[in-house]
Amino acid sequence: MSDVVVKNNIITVTLPDGRIFNFPIPVLELNIFWKYAKLIRKNDPAAYPYKFRLVKTLTPKRDEDFTHSDCNLYTEGEKKYFLIRLALDVNNSTTLLIDSLLHEVAHVRTWTHMQDMPHNEAWHTDAFWLEYGRLRRVYWKEM
Ligand SMILES: [Zn+2]
């Protein structure tokens, strides 16, 4: 028999052979997310302003490949802006949500004309990975 204990937002499972596994219960603190979103937008602007939108899901029905987030460039009259969308069904904890946010901010900060293409390898360039790594080093430390 395995033993399961839930305490302080951690699920601890002890297997019959004595191995112990700890899983944090996903906790979504939107106030912390918005604090980071505003700080990142202020400290790390892109070529055009960017907005965030939290949505229920970005995954089409029956699609097994879950979409965490996306970003697109829009034109409104003379103005251009990026819209970053984050899906709450898969980003179901504060850390997942902020990690997806950093991923999309790295996209808008390394945006090129190549990104008129469907989401594929062209999006995840060396410049993108460098920027994503930099953002993670800067903002993860503060969490
Ligand atoms: Zn991406």
C-alpha cells in the first residue's frame, strides 16, 4: 500500500518500497502574476507596446497538443501593439503562468517578419532562446 499525505500545499506519496515523492499542489495567485506582468512590461519593453489577456483555453477541442500561450502583432489605425494570451487551463499555477508569460515576452522582444508564418521552428530562434534565458535569470530570482 502506498501512503498519501497532503500538508502545506504539498502532496507526499510514499511507495511500498519506501521511495517518497513530493508534488506541489498547483496554486494560482493572480495578484502575483499581474505584479510580475506589469514589472516586466515596464522594465523590458518591446518594439511595440504589449498587452496581456488571460483566457480559459487556447487548445481547440479534441486537440491533444495543449497550447499554453500565444502572441500576435495587431494594427489599430496608426498604432501597433502585441497581444499576449495565456491559457488558464494549462497554466494552472503561478509559476507556470509566469513562465509562459516570460516565453511570450521573449517572442515579442525578438519579433521579426519571419513570424508571419505559422507557429513553428522559425519562432524559436537563437535570439529567442537567449532572451528567454535572460528573462528567466532576471525574474525567476525575484520570485
Ligand atoms: Zn514559442
